[in-house]
Amino acid sequence: AHGPFFRTIWPHRAITPIDNWFEWVDEGGPKKQPYLIRRRDGAPVLCAAIGQLPDSDEGPGEHDGFVIITADSAGGMVDIHDRRPVVLTPDLAREWLDPATPKERAEQMVLHQGEPAEVFEWFKVDTAVGNVRNKGPALIHKIMNQ
């Protein structure tokens, strides 16, 4: 987050709320195995993000957008993927969004205060999740080892 591009968008902090995310793992089969990752308690996942946000007077621009900040995975989650989103508690998310929060404090939050791997669960889901034509709640049900 210290390159020239990131330095310019660092002051523009956002939260990206999600229910879960997927990672695909090569387990030696014909297709990579998708895993669903979510909070164990079912609460929303509040991902720290930075970006260039639309100007309220001019509206959206071609350079607007954001990136979710990631960190090294830890614990068993590293077996699924080496990176994961930095997830903040609701109190830290409010502080992250507060314009009065100094850049240095925000950086410490994402480096040291993201939710630990123990907060999450992950499990295999059907490979049908990898095709955008497939829809429905069955796609995110846990599948047993075959």
C-alpha cells in the first residue's frame, strides 16, 4: 500500500460489506475445488477498502473504483489461499470510515487489528458455483468429502 497509486487513494477509505467469499483450490482433480469462507457467527464481513470515490458535484468518473485491502492468511485458512481480506469489527469499521482518523492509525488498524482466522469458517461447495449461469442457495451448501 505504499506505491504511488496507493498513496494517492489511501485517504479515501471505505468499507465493503459482504456475506462471504470464495476461493478455488487445486486439489488435483479435473477442476479446482471452490471453498466458501464466511464468519462463524453469521455476521456481515466488513472488509477494509481504499479507492478513488465519485466526486459529489461531478458524479462518477472513469478512474473511480476501490480495492479491498488484503493481508497474509493465518492458521488453517492459509491452506485455502495465501491472502484474505482485512476484516474489521463494527467499532473499528466506524473508526476506519471517520475522516478524523489519521492515516497512521488507519494503517495500524489494517496491519494489526483485522479479525483473526478463528472468526471464520470455510468449507467445500459444489463446483457449479464457478459458473455464472448457476443460481440458488444450494450452491453455498457444504459438501462432504467424496
